[in-house]
Amino acid sequence: MWLKAAIFCGGLPLVTGLALCGLYLTVATDKGYESAWMAAGLGIIFVGMAFFGLGLIALCVYFFKGRKTGLEMRKLVENCVLALLLLFSNFPVALACTWVANQEMSAYRLHFTNESTEALEQLLVTWPGDKAVIDELQPGESYTLVLHTSGDGAVSFNAMQGGESCEGILVGYVTPNLGGQTEVAFIGDCEIEITER
């Protein structure tokens, strides 16, 4: 019973944390620092720490009761080591999930849609610290670009459409560790419509 309690205390926060992290990556639309996802993640971390303490207590009770009842020492130690590994595995997994969530929250997403009748070619997007090239965006096609900035500044673009060179500013200001989302629609003749989310 006490060994099962220790395993439960190690397994529940681990499974819950991984499930939340997976859901956050796949279905979350609001990935900001103020979102309910962030609050849920912090809640799991604090509850997980409490469960870790309870799991250690349950494991100690299991060990001493096992010795009193004459349980084989090798089996006793083996069970305790495996349960301890499960309990302690919560810490690196929590750190990894926190890092992944932070990367997602600090990312800036640009969603491009070509709503014109002509292909958009050699779309070069430049932001502080890096750049990316989208070779071609056919009429009706969409593409999402995820940026991780390394400095402060604007996000700009250059492209060719219908033999004409197009350029402009997509986002006036971006900064590290502050994410966002902008939808960019190319509507023809180098004109764009920008919607910030």
C-alpha cells in the first residue's frame, strides 16, 4: 500500500504535466504569459512538489514497515530505488516542459496568405538576428513562420509578385521573450493587409 502511494505520488504529476505540455503545444491558441495554460502549468508544479514530499514520506514508511515484517532486503531496496527514480524524474521533466513552454511563449508567429491571383516569389522576411526565405506562395496558399528574435527592432519583407518588387514592414517592433501573432494577407499589386492578434 505505501509503495503504491509513493508510485502514485510520482506518477500523477508526471503524467499530468506531460499531458498539459502536449495539449499546450497542440491546441492552445493563447500562448502568452497571462494565459490560463501558464497558470495551470504553475499549479501542476506546486502540486507536484507537494506530491513529491508525500511520496518520500510514503516511501520511508514502506521501507521501515518492510524491514519490520521481514521483507527481503534486496527487493525492498530495489523497490525504493525505482520509486525514488520515478519521484525525482518529475524535476527534469518539469524543467524541460517549462523550457518548451517558454520557447513557445516567446515566439512570434507570422501567418502569410496569398489572396491575390499571382504567385508571390522569393519572400524574404528579416527580423533582429535572423532571416528566412519562402521560395513561393501560390494563390490561395498559406504559410506560418515562427520567429525567435535576438534583439529589438522591426520585421520587414521583400518579395516579387507579377514581376514587381515588393517590400515593407510587417511588424513595427519585436523584442526577445515577448511573443505575438500577426496575419499578413497579400492582396495583389504588392498591397498587404496586416492583422495583429
